Amino acid sequence: MNSFQILVVEDDKPVRNLITTTLKANNYRYITSINGESAIMETASHNPDIILLDLGLPDVDGVEVIKRIRSWSNIPIIVISARNEDSDKIDALDAGADDYLTKPFSVDELLARLRVTQRRLALMQNSNIQESCYENGQLRIDYAKRCVYLAQEELRLTPIEYKLLCLLAKNTGKVLTHKYILTNVWGNSLDSNVGSLRVFMATLRKKLEKNSNSLQYIQTHIGIGYRMMRVE
């Protein structure tokens, strides 16, 4: 039996059954909730490892549930919702969701998102290593020396490129919205700075992904933000 416990927050019974059947078939432990208030209570009492959250709940909007849980917990939250507008995704991610899966979804994609989140949790648990050095594929960041290496070759990054890379690295597997990145790197979230963010991200990607055969480290989510991918 998988040691990870998943809280499934979904009021639609067929969808809830699909998710729980998938989890059971893959040896995950799970508990369920059909509304926002009970989801918050279950989170507080059972402290699950990951939350799968629908946004269209009958009592409390899912975004509000995210905000309330984030006021006291960093439990990873993967949104599963029929809302597919970029604005809905951005609202959920800015509120503190770690990932967003749009209905209808494939069970293979759901399981893949869970595996990514599990790997990120495992890395966070090894924080004593992460505090001094980050490694991902051929990429290595030495935080103490403020140096970045790719295939043992030192990369020359600008101060902003370095800040961007460190922010993405420390949130590997998590989609970071433009607003979140701007606030943490520039100190504000002005729309006028989004263009600058795209320019710096493009130059950073050129240094990390030097040719078409290079591994992709940074994934672009058009209109939303960026994600550092875990490279095996």
C-alpha cells in the first residue's frame, strides 16, 4: 500500500468514484469530502499528503478553500476542475494551488501529476541538501557560492536570471504564475513588467537549453506562468 494519503474533494459522485477507483487501483490511501467546509476539517484532522480539489463545490468556492488551507498549511493542492479559462487557473494558482488539471482528464495524466508532486515532496524532505545545493539532471545550483553549472560547465547568469532560476528550482514541479514570479523577483506584480519577465526567461532558457536536443528544464504555460521540470 502506498504510504501517501490523498484527500479527494469532489461533489460529483461519478467523478469522485472515478478518482477513488484510480487511487485504489494504484495502491494510494484516500479519504473523501463532498464540500468545502468538510474539506477544511478533513485537512486539519487527517493532515493528508496531497489534496485533489474541485473548484465548483456546493458551499464554498474552491479558490476560497485553497486560501483558507494556505493560511496554515503547505499541503500540495492539485485542482481538478471543469473551469478551463486562463483566469480561473491563474486565480487558483495565485491562491496557492500547486497544479491544475482540467476536466475531462485522463487517469494517466492524473497519476503523472501525483507522481510529480510526490517527487517534489521527497525533495522538500531532503531540505538539508537543498539548502546548500540543488541538482536536477545536468543542472546544479550551489546556493552558498551563488554559482550555476550545466554539465559541469559554469553558466554566466545575470542577477535577475539567477533569481528566476532559484525561484523555479525551489518550486520544482509547481506552476508559478507571472504574478507570483514578479512579486518574488521584482518586488511587485505590475502588468508592465510581464514583458521584461518574458525577455529574461527567454535568455535564461537559451542558456539552459542550448540547442534543440537539449533537455527541457523550464516549461511555459502560455498566459499563466512557468514551471521547472524534474529531469530524470
